[in-house]
Amino acid sequence: MERLKETVCRYKPLIMYLFFGVCTTLVNIVVYYVCAHIVHTGTMPGTVIAWVVAVLFAYVTNRKWVLRVRKLLQQAL
């Protein structure tokens, strides 16, 4: 169990990055669906809006959680 904990701590930034990457993809898909099919903005505007929202989501989450984890790990070492 201790070895698992050590491995998770070692790869925590990678795990966080992958998790928020999947979340960013889901945000893109949901925003595109809402724009293109519910609001009827069309395919191209829906794609652009979804891309912008997904990039903003990725920026905020990576800055707040993913990169912060790396800073905290560097301080701990």
C-alpha cells in the first residue's frame, strides 16, 4: 500500500493533467452540442465557441490545479 501511495505522489502532476485533459474534452463536446443543436448556432460557430470555452477551461484548471501541484512538490523536495 505504501508503494502505491508513493507512486501516486510521484505521478500526481501527470494524473492531474490527464484528468483535466479528459474534462476539457468533455467541456468541448458539451458546449458544441449545446451551441450547435440546442441554440442552433450552426456547425462552424458552435465549433469555435466550444474551442474557445475548452481552451479557457484548460488554462484555468491547469494553472490552478495542475501547475500548482508541481510547485507544491518542488517545495516539498
